[in-house]
Amino acid sequence: MAGYSNTPLYRKLGIKPGHRVALLDAPAGFAGNLDGLPEGVAVRPGLAAGAPTDVIVLFVTERHVLQTRLDEVRRGMAQDGGFWVAWPKRASKVPTDVTEDVVREVALPTGLVDNKVCAIDEIWSGLRLVIRREHRIPAVR
């Protein structure tokens, strides 16, 4: 279990049975932190063309990378999906120009809203973004 609680990381990230998960620019071996995934979860290192992704985690150390990848990630998200932006904690000493405030400055004007924050592990913090309800495209039935 990663982080500072007894809650498994997959639960902190909101990963549920059958979810499609994309880990973008994840550190080597990071997927190993997702022990005990629920049944039917598919984890990929990228976004799947034509298949909306339920949980996306993008690891960034530079603001311009977040700005560059945001449209791609937004297009790949399920309408009710979660998009986690992970950045190095200040205490990690990993060079970065990304903070929680920077993530909000970049993402909120695009129709996303933040609704959760968590310690992903000793190095990474995460902010969960979702598509604002009024911007979601209703599912076709």
C-alpha cells in the first residue's frame, strides 16, 4: 500500500471493478503500487483510441507538459471519469514547477473541476479533476 494511510492506492484513486485505467508518464514500476486491483480492471500506459478511460493518472514535473497533454487527456476521459494530475511534493526534492495551484490554474478554465486530493506515495501528490456536470455529454441509451 502506498501513501500515508491504510487505504489501498487503487481505492484512493477511485478505481472500481471493470474500470479502464491509464497511467501516463508514470515512473518506472509505478503500476506495482496498485496491488489488489478489483476484478476486470485494465491498466494501460496510454489512452486507448475510441475507448473512454475511467481513471487517468498523468505524472508531470513541468507546467508546459500539463498544458500540452490536457486536451488529449480530456478527449480520452469517460464523461464520468476521473483525471488525476500527479506532481512531486516539495519535500521530495524532485525539480518541478508544478503545484496544486498550478494544476488548478491550467485545468479549471477548460471545464474541469477538482474534487479530491491525495498523497499518492512518498514522492507524488495528486489532484483529481472531473468534467463539470454542465459540460458532460449525456450517454446515448
